Amino acid sequence: MTYTLVIDEQTTGTVVLPASLPLAGQTMAAFGSLFVPCRIVSSASLTNEAVIAHDVARRLRIPFAAEVHVFLTDEAVHFGPLVGIFTAGFTTSPNRPVGTRSLFFAKLLAQQKQVGGFAFLFGAPHIDWNNGMVNGYFYTERGWERHLVPLPTAVYNRLPNRRIENAQPFHTITETLQTRYGIPVFNGHFFNKADIYRRLSTHPQVKPYLPATAAHITAKTIEQFLHRYAEAYIKPADGSLGRGIYHLAKKSGAYECRFREEHGDVKTLTFPTAMAVWHHLLAAAPLHRCVIQQAIPLLTVRGRPVDFRVHTNKDGQNAWQVSAMAAKIAGKESLTTHIRSGGTVKTLEEIFPDPGERQALISRLCDAALTLSRCLEETLDAFIGEIGFDFGIDRDGNVWMFEANSKPGRSIFHHPKLKEADEQTVRLPLAYAIHLSKTAITAPEALWP
Amino acid sequence: MEKQPTMAVLTEIKDKNEQARFGSIHRFCEELEQYGSERGLFVYVTSPSLYLQRLGYQRSNGAWSKQDVPPANVIYNRLHSRSSEHSPAFAELLTRLAEEGGVMFNRRFLHKWEVHGYIERHRHLRPYLPKTSLWNDPGELEAFLSAFPAVFLKPIHGSQGRGILRLERQNGGIGLRRSTAAASATIDQPIDVFVSALWQQTTAPMIIQQGLELRSLDSRPVDFRFLCHRTRHNAWRVTSAVARAASPDQFVANLARGGELLAVNAVLQEWYPKSVAFQQKQLLKEIALEAAAALALEADGMYGELGIDLAVDIHDHPWIIEVNSKPSKHVEMVPAAKTIRPSAKAIVNYSLTLIEEKE
């Protein structure tokens, strides 16, 4: 539950809490990484308010009154959480601090009010390591505001791309926050397709969801895949959005390779041997950074292949939830159903009007998404708050996982009927941050075994 | 043979001596037809009652003539009178359209109070919404007058800056300006007396809005009109952006009230160094797109074209002033003969997208 933080201008050196909170001789108030000694008292006249003397609030650097969670340890009463959203690409404009992504982050930060606590946006230049403070960007009813606050209780990594994420300074920062300060950082890394596949394929529970995939593409692997599966895809191991994908098929002895040219047209080339395909690809694509994957004969709707985007999130209770689901119908000439290449986003209600059929599909997709989320979390030594899955369903009704993204795009959820789901996917990371904050404060051994 | 994709423009039509005129959008309809034929979209112009008779105006050799027309896959609603949207013919047209499997975009006029409510549901846009209330109790206006140095009263169904009142506390009395009058008047009455007199006189529903200290050019307040169109996958894009400076004796910048059309960059660079002007322009554009997407998500019916009016206050804070669901076509820089405005292309492309998504 949350409490209304009241900053009392009359009193000094005191924090008054509702009697319902079991105090045990705590002698400090805390906010983020800051602790301030003060008198902590209970009052039977308070129910859902926490009254904090103005000098204590000022020394704790609480930026403004808000709805907060209260976490108790033996020594201190923590007000929070204080969630830092870590990103890069800051501008000098106070109204548009992260350029084109400013309103996206505004939307995310505005959800904090729904879950309680404080959230702010920050980047590498805003951390004052000497004093353990951050000059963060808060989004209030007045718009963007800067406030100097202590180090956060949890960090949500929203670095914009893989290249920046792997750059040394950023890597060091998240590493330092986590290992030196014990601040859990979630969504630390973009997934790598080959790595994900390797980790998951050792799990008997999820193996059936994985199309055969191989990382080292040779003429021989091409030959094997096309022999076994008739069709296969070659795609970048770390790319998404359907760019740079090749579709291979073996048709009456010849090898066919389809791909989308830069200006958008789909082109088909035919080769006599697998070796010839491989030579062509070697010149055209960064093959050492690609994987080859078995093509799945997809379920079709009105003759067009459909795939599914399922978004899962960790919630405030540390449990995985399916937060959003949508179908993508391929365009007339599409290699995959990534919407950039001209497919259409539909809700499951729109394309499966029969409730029985729809429910069966939904429950299969949910099972797959939740099982895969749990296994991925288990195999990766990191906090993961959300995963976007690309699934296919074959003509026998089996679910296949094509991709798992740790930082899934969201444009698919702009569909009018997915508004609630879209909000869920924005709100749940903040709810998960509350769980991580609480655990890091009250039971850190559970986070860092 | 497959039926050709068809779009009908729904508007008020004057037909004198076999010369059909489509009011303020006449030229725009020609551009729609011209670009439509390039893209394989059959475009005709009709009214609710004509549509029910399966009649519409078709263009051939530069002239519009009344013909039998096929049902439309998409109807672009450009009716300019609210009463046309409440007519039995319009209601019947909607039923007919639904039976035929067609869709309409820009379903109806959205009034100022509902627009405010829709955008407000999107929390991240609240910092850009002036504080606004429906005036359904005289006391509400007094509260606004004591909270803000200036307050606007706007008819919720008003357009083109008509019927707007600007109120300002002035040593004990009230300074009052109307958007239709050049001069302001000072009324030497206690606020409560003035407010209750005004309440008695007012018949149309009004909103009360916090007055803003807008940035100006030569003391003429400026606002910005971003014309936004929907594309694929519920995304929006800005097809034209202009600034408007109020006429020297006016406080609203609407062109119908003598406002002057200016280039956005010129205005922003008058106010800011180049790099700041760039950031401000991007921000205005992004807010316009978010507001358009928010409205399209919240309002019943489908919307593919919205005019978003924004302004910037003296603290450089952007504000959403209002949204027009039947935006004027005069804000786009006047096209040279034979050219097609970006908004006409956007409407044709969106119609084609709707037809394709329906398949």
C-alpha cells in the first residue's frame, strides 16, 4: 500500500507514521542512498499519511510530496522507491531533454503516480559519484523539472541501442551501481539471438518452442537446413525489425533466395547449389553475425501468414505476467510479418472471431510466453523486467518462438483496442522496480545470493 | 473484376446552373480527385442525401457532374455544419455505410470540452493543457478569476475564434474583450455581480480556460497550427505547420479574425537562437502528434485528420490551445496552380491504407 507523504513546515527532526506500521526502534529516515537520523514516532490518528518534518525532507532531498511506499529495516524507515531510468542521448533543451524520445519517457514517468514513489530520468553526466547524488529529470504536472536526489533504489535500463549499451562508460556505470552500491539494475542487456537460443535449448521445458537455429552458417548448414525443413531464414543475430532477412527455399533442386532490397522491393534469386547461395550471401550480408533458422509453415488468415507479438512483464510481486498480445498479418509481399515491412496489426478478437478457437490460441501463447520468460530469467544472471516475444503458430497448432527481445518496440500496441495493454506494459516495469527496491532494502540477500 | 477502391468526400454542395461548388474545400476536392486518380483511388464528392440516392459528383475533363456512384469504401467527412451531422440523412448514411462494410473518418465535430477530457486522460500531456473547466456554475468563473490574472471563456462549439471572451481583473473591476470587437471595455462592477450578469446572458455552453501569457511578435500573440494526418498502424505525421500572429487589434490569431500567416521557423528564430528554435519546433511537433494520437484513441469513431493549435508562453512552455476535427485548408501555404497539397495526398493515402487494412 502507499502513504501520502506530508511535508510538515512546523516541526523539525521528526517523522510520524501511522500506528499500523510496526516500528522497532528505527533511528533514521532514508530516501534512496541517503540516511538522516531523526525521531521516528507512531500516531494512532494517522491512517494513510506519513508526516515528515521539513528539515528531514530537505536533508533527504525529497523533491516534492507524493504517494510513497514505506519500507522498514531494523535501522531506518525508507520512503520510496526512488527509481532511476537510465538512458543516453541528452540534449541541452530543458523541455525536450532526450530529443525525440522525450514524450515517450514522459509517458513512462507519468505512470509513476499510479504505482507510488518517485521516478526520474538520468544519464551518465548527471551522476555525482563523489557525493552519491544524481541531478535527475522528473516529469510533474508542470512538465520536466530537475531535482538533485540521492542514488536511486532501483535502475531501469533504457539505453537506446546495443551500440551505446556496449560502450565502456555505460557498461561501467550500470556495473558500478549494481556491484558497489547494491542497486538492482534491470533490463541490463539486449538479448543476442544466438546466445538466447543456446541458453534455452538446454531447457527441456522450452526446447519444443524453438525452431532449429544455427550460428555458424556454411554451405553445409544451408544444405542441411533446406534438406530437413525445405525452407529457412537467415537473419542478423542481434537485429530486429525485420531488416536484413533472407528467405531460403529448395524448389525442384534449385536454391531460391528472397530478400527485400533497400528501396523496399522483394527480389528473388535462384542458385544451382547451396555453395552458390552461400557465396552470394557471403558478399551481401555480414554472415558471421547472422543465424540460420528453420522456417515454420505459419497459420494463415485469409491466405496470409500471421504471427504474434506477446509482451511479458515482471509485476510488483515478482511474478511474470502476459501484459499485451497482438497479431501481425503479413502484407502481400512480405518476408516476415514485422510491421515495418507492411503487415497489419490486429487484435486476436479481430482475426479469431470464434471465442473457443481464440481462447485456445491465447492460452497456448500465454503458456509459451510465461514458460519462456521464467526459463530465460533463470538462464540469464540478470534482472529482467520485460520481454517481447515474436511467436508463430504452425498449422498443427504448435507455438514457435522466433525472437525474444529484452527491449521490445512498442509501436504495435498503438492499436486503439490495445490501449489498456499498452498502459500495462508501461506501468509494470515501475511496479517491478518497487519490488526490486523493497527487496534490495529489506532483504538484499534474496537479490544477491 | 475487382471493384476499384472508392472514397467519397462528404460535404455541403451548392449546385447552380449545373455548376457544382464545394464551398471552402472546392479546390481541395480537385486535388483529392487528381491525386486519387494517380493512386488508383476513385474519388467523388457527395452529401448525405445524395449518397442515400447513390448520387455524387464525379470529375471528368476538369468539370464536376452529378452521376450515379458506387458505394464508398471510405467516406471522408467534411461536413461543415454541426446540424448536418445531426440530420436524419446523416444517421441513415451511417447505417447504410455499416451495412455496406465501409468506414468513415472524421466521424464528427469534436467540441472543446470533450477534446480537453480526451487529452487529459493521457497524463503525460497534462503539463501542456491549460487548466480548463466547463462553465456550469457561476462560482467556477470567479474561482478562475482569482487563480489566474486572465481567463478565457470559449463557446464549446465555437470555431474560427468566434465568441471568445477574455476577462482580466483590473483594480476592483473587470477588463473585458470580445474576439469580435476591436476595443476592450472596463466594467466597474464587483466581480460577483459581473459574473452573475454574464452567466444570465450566456446561452451557449462555454469552457473557462486559464489565460496564458503567450509569446508574441510586435505585441501580437502568436499560435501555431499543426495539420496532422494518420498514416499506417495508428501513427500520425505532421503534413503542414504554420504560425499565425493575431491582427493588431485582436487577441486570437485565427485567420478569420484577421490573423497573419507566418512560417514557423521564421517566428521561432525571431524568438530564439537557432538551436533552441529547432528544439522548440520539434517539441511542438511531437506534442501535436501525441495529442492527435490521444484523441484518435479516445474519441468514438475514426479520425484521420486533425488540426492541432499550439502556443508558447513567455516562459517557453508549450500549450495545447485547441483541436479542430474539420481543420481549415487555408493554413497550408497556398499551392501553385496544378500542385497537390501534402494534406490531399495524406487523405488519399490514408483512405487507401484503410481499404487495405480492411481486406
